[in-house]
Amino acid sequence: MASVRNKYQSPLVSRYASEEMAYNFSDDKKFSTWRRLWLCLAKAEKELGLDITDEQIEEMSSHLKLDEDDFKYAAEVEKSLRHDVMSHIKAFGRKCPKSAPVIHLGATSCFVGDNTDLIVLRDGIDILLPKIARCCALMAEFARKYADLPTLGFTHFQPAQLTTVGKRCCLWLQDLLTDLKFLEKAREDLKFRGIKGATGTQASFLALFNNDHAKVKRLNNRVTEMCGFERSYIITGQTYPRKVDVDLLARLASLGSSVHKICTDIRILAGLKEMEEPYGAEQVGSSAMAYKRNPMKNERCCSLARHLMCLVSDPLQTAAVQWFERTLDDSANRRICLPEAFLTADIIMSILQNIFEAPVLYPKIIQRRIDEELPFMATENMIMRMVQAGGDRQEVHEKIRLHSNEACKVVKHEGRSNDLIERIKADSFFQPIHEKLNEILDTKTFIGTADCQVIQFLDEEVSPNLKKYEGKFGGKVELKV
């Protein structure tokens, strides 16, 4: 235990990330995938006529899983060789002595390094997509439930026309659905590096197959197929195009921006006492202020989302400085930014799911805030009703302006509730609309088509896009902290 306490551990793994995403970027998955790639290469080379025996294939197949001895041996070898791939070739060959001559035959380090990265990135997307879809589904339930519940809208964070709670949620949901589609497209476009050799020319494989171009092409296609990809990049240098990393992290950064906006809005609503995240019965909001209910889950999402949004600068700069067929200054950077981007995205989606599994809404607070602002918003309707009853538009406007100014003083200078309606009721000039004031102030007449928009959006855009994820959502998420 002491060895854990006295070394830095990334909180992304030790504190937040799901087990499946943490494993996806683990050494165990990485190096066992290397061994599977060497096996796939040997199998394909054997199929195409190279002198590789069934016994060698069976031996490699029996040692795909690394044990502690493998890791220890590879680490010791790397100290002297300063080459991680060579150290693991030796570790694999040590366990498979009959196969050692054909392990990594014709390949360069990027055969295992880059192809494994692409497998891990693909699998990372596959972990993320159902989580994003699950959040979309939960938000859709919330939006449908409150499709017609009026709430005060804000522009510039100033009171504006009414909207509905469901419509506001659909603004969040629309952004998240866009990110789901972005990542689906990235998954669809992702290709395999395949077998390309030291500079992407496949020269070593062409030599192995006595200049038989057709066999080299079939070898590349066969290994690509074995690894679960439909296509490989036709053109590469030594590595797969680093623009792929740019594209993926840009899409994850976009996801981060969406979550940040959603959680910021909820944090503000929590301050207004209109909406809160789920709060545990024994949860402590503040060590000093016992009454506090801090929006800590939303704050954590915002904190991590900022990190996620920043990470895209790493692959952008890496892609910009890849000299010619490749340089190695990409390696250390990618070891950090790629796992961190996926781990961070995984974490914020888990937290967001937890928030929307049991969001807390306070309709009476929402109505009270509407009641404070609605009289001012209703003044235009009052003017129109007075004119319809025979009043002079300019005279009506002036009287309402004067009453509104006085009511505003009561609110801003005296700290009392908006009394504009009482003033209108007490002024005989407005007698023609006194009995119509309840109708004029009906909040449902101020939301336009917001409720209809919600239902149309959920039925026509959200539901069809989530259908493919049915049965893949899993249960409720359990946060570590």
C-alpha cells in the first residue's frame, strides 16, 4: 500500500474513471494487444506462404496474456535497450522460443504501437458512445416531463421572455446529441494503419514475398480484417496520420464544451434555487456552513471539461511538427493526451448521467420568479387589450410606463415584491381589463410553441438517433466520490 501512497497517481484513474475506460488504456491491454498483433501478422504471413508452422502459431496463441514475470523482464530489458517494442519482442520470444524467429517479421515498431493505439481509440469511442446516448435519453425524459412547465428565460442573464423547463433542457440535449453524432462519424471514419513498414512503403514485406505486390496487399487486408477494421489508411509515413488524433480530440473537446455549458447552467439554477443535482442524505456541502448544498458534481464536470477542451492543442501541435515520414517527439506527448482525453470524457459523462438520473426541480420557486417578472412582460398585452376596449394607445402606454417605473422602484430600492398588478387593479383607468388580468397573466400564453417544439424534437431527432443504443445503457452509475 505504501508504494501507492508515496507515488503520484493520476486522479483521472485513482479517483474518477470507470473500470472499463481505465482498463482500455492500461499496460495489460496495450501489451497483450501487441502480442495479438504479432500473432495476426504471423497467421496472415503463414496463410500467404511464408515458412511459419502451426506449432509456432499455437505457441504464440498460448502466451497472449502477460504475467508479472513478463512485465518485470520487459522492464529490465528496456533499461538497457531504451526501446519498449524490442523489450516486449524479447519478452514474448522468451515465452515462445520456437516462435521467436517469426515474431515481428517484416514489421517496424509502429506496426504494434500505432495499430494498438487505433484499436484502443476505437474501443474508447465504443465505451463512450452508449454513455453519451444514455445521458441523452435521461435528458429526453426530463425534457418530455417538463415540456410545458413555464420558466423565466434569460438573455445576457437578464430576465427575458418565458420559455419552458423542457425547452431549455432541449438546448442542452441538442448540443449533446450533436456530439454523439460527431463521435459516431469519427468511429465510422477510423481506419487501421495496417502493415506499412519503416516509412510506409511496405518495402520489407515486398521483399519477404519476393516482390509479389498482390500478396502484400492481401497481407495488409487480412491483418486489418483480423483486427476488426474494414479499411486501412492507403497512405502513411511510419505512423498513421496524426490528423486522426486532432480530429478525435477536437470532437472530445466539443463534448467537453457541451457538458461545461449544461453544468454551468445547472450551477446557476442551483444558485437561483430552481434546480439542483441529486444530493445524498449524509452529504456535506461545506465544512463551515452546514446548510449549504453545493453543486459539486456540476462543478467537477466543469473543472474536468476545461481540461478536456485544452487537450486538443497537443495533437494540433504534434501534427504540425511531424517532420517528413515521422519524428519521435510525438510519442511522450501522445502517451499523455490521448488517454487523458478519453478518461476525462468518460468521467464527465458518468457524472452527467448521475446528475440526470435524479435531477431536483423546484416548480414553486420557478413560479415565484416568474411572478416577479411577468407583470412587466405582460404590459404589452395589457396595452393591446386596452386598445381593443377603445383606449388611446399613447395614453395607455404612458400610464403603464408610469406604473411600471413606480413598481420598479419598489423592487429595486425598497426590496419589496413587484406590485405592478396591484397598481393596475387600483387604477380605474384600467377597469376595462380588470376582469381579464388573470387571462392576460396566464403563463401558458407566454411560452409560444416551446412545448410543441420539445415534443417534435424528441420524437423526430432524439428518439431515432438513440434507437441503436437500446439495451446498451446499463444500470445506474456509481460515482467513486
